[in-house]
Amino acid sequence: MNKLLTGLLCALLACGAAQAEKADALKDIKISADNGVANTSNNGSTVEGNVIVTRGTLILKAEKAITREDPEGYTYATFWAAPGKLATFRQKRDGGDLWVEGEAERIEYDGKLEVVKFFSRARVAQLEGAKVTQQAVGPFISYSSRSEEVAVLNTANGESKKGGGRVEFTFQSRRKPAPAAAPGTPPAQVPVTPPAPVSN
């Protein structure tokens, strides 16, 4: 990925401007599903059916998930959507009512690097409350909740190839509309300068 595109992507999601909720990394992981099997040797699980995984403000939803924990206590997970649907990710960012959300057919979560990867029909957006302020769409998106860096590539396997799919960016305009005139206020008059006399 060239430097210009990388810079554009950083601007898109305001790199480093507001990290993900720091306390989430220390919270317990809770998993609910229609059925599943737990592995107590690595705090792992394989679950299916209306899967919901939460860790503080982090919420992931899918049809199937496989999770595991490494010896250092970091969690890794892969989520699959039901056919024709999308798995979803949502997490609060430090600060006010700020959020990041994403969706894709498959989502991979790396708790050590704090990176979330979205494969196929991927979308990642920043929100203020319910309002989307920036958004990226493409076949593959990698999002770092630690640095808020995002990479959007044009194939679902995480490579950029000539002839691959298209990526799309949406930016909320920072320009504010001019204040409306008070009722009954006449429109501002533009001074008219008379033309200069023509000399013979």
C-alpha cells in the first residue's frame, strides 16, 4: 500500500485520536450461544447459534465462533456469520459517546495486538452516538483498536491485487452551514459600484 493511500486511511478513521476503551482488555470475556463446547485447558470454546461475545464495551455477534487464550492471557477468536448474513463488531472508544463498529462474513480478533480483521463484505465505521462520521467499505479491512489505524484492501484474503474489488470511503464534512437569518431580517445588500465614465 503506498504512502498516499495509507495517509488517507489514517485520516479516515483519525489515527491515534481516540483509542478503544482501555479498560476492556482487563475485563472478563462472556460467551453465550445456543450450544457449545468449552476447553478448560486454554479457556477456549467452540460455540454455535446466536453467538454473543462481550468484554466490557466490546461486543461481537455471529453464528459460530472459536475462541482460545494463550499462556499470557491474550484471547484470539474467529467468528463466522450465518449464510447470507454478517458477523458484527462494536466497541466504545475512549472519550464521550464515541464508538467503532464493523461487519463482515468472517471476523478474526487478536487480543494481544488488539487487531480485528474483517473478511468479505467488510465495513468499519466510527460513530458519535448513532451518527456515522467516517466509514470504510471493501473486501477486506484490518482495524487496530490500539492505534485506530485501518487498512482496506481489494481482495477478501487481505491482499491488494490489480483487478480486485473496489474500496469506498465516506467522510463527514467538517464545514458547518452558515447560521440562518433571524425572521424578518432583510437580506444583506451587496454594494453596487457604478461603472467608471468612458472618456472620448
